[in-house]
Amino acid sequence: MKKTLYYLLLLFLSSCNVTHYFLHSTDKVNTLDFSKGTWLIGDIEVDQNTKTKLTRAVMADFSKYLGRRVKYSMDERKYFATKQVPLKLDKAAILDLKKAADADYYVNIKCKNAKNDFSNFEFQNHFYYKKQMTYAEVILEVYDLNRGEIIYSRASGGCLEEELSITNYPTSVVIMGCYRKIINDIKKISINPVNRLPTYQEKKNLKS
């Protein structure tokens, strides 16, 4: 009973840590059709403390829709040319990316974080200033490589009061929260395939 109360208290405190999350709307919020094409997740730009955790979350989420039709660019040498891809590409740059990506769709994710200073953030008007605060933003864009278009673009921001935090990695907490805000939006507007091939991990789990 004491352990249950302890974990419930931790859950309550962690939920109180995050002061604010927001999802920024853009003019590029189209329905994502997961029923067709091959997808490539680009190298995620984020601090090293969060990179592995976030990459696993992204691959797990997109694999639910795409199965084996999604790959991570850093898993195979032939995709290394796509490692650094800036945001807000124009049509020519997206079509050029197609040559290196060898896929139909490309997912580009950039993360930004700072402590006690959000002057370099794109959406700083969504935050309020307070000492000992960790700020983060996550931007996710999806490119249709065949048409040379940005078909989805969302930015999510969040902040956490460090003096209330029960974690040693407040930046990671905020970044993961921002990402979940975006992926929940994608779940609401996406077209899911009726059938898909299971991922290798899913096949492994079925056998075990």
C-alpha cells in the first residue's frame, strides 16, 4: 500500500512539474496518409541525453502505422547523406533530397532547449519568464519527396520549473512532452493503412 501511494505521489508531482505546453499551428497541417509509400526518419537534432530515447519513441510511433515501410536514416550507410537537413526546405531542395533519401516521404525533427533564456526561440511569446526554468521546442516536418512539398509542419513548446522537478534530466522531460503533443496531433488527423506488414520487433514478440 505504501509503495502504491509513493508511486501515485511521484506521478502527481511529475504532472505538476510541467508549467505549460503548446502546439503551434502552421499553414502546413495536412492529413498524413500512412497507407502508401516508404518513409525515412532523418537524424533527429537533439541533445545527446535525449537522443536515444526520442529516436526510439519516434520509430515506435511511426512503425505502428507503417510497419517495415519506415526506416531510420542513421541505421544504413546509404542514408548518411541525409543526416543534416534544414527546416522549411523549398521545392528544389526537397526534390534534391529525394535522390539521397530513396523514399517517398521524409520526416525531419529538430529540437531546441535552453535554461533560463528563451530569447532565441521562435515562439517566445508563448512562454513567460521565471528563474530556474527549462524551455524546449520540438519542430516536426514531413516532406512529400515526389511532389517536392512540405505536407505537415508542427511546432510544440514547453517549460518546466526546475525547483519543482523530481528528475535530474528536466530538458529530456520537456522535449519528450513536446514530441508527444505533436504525435497526438498526427494520430488525430492521419489516415491509417487497413493492413500492414508487422515490424521485426512485433514478429519477434509474437514468437516469444
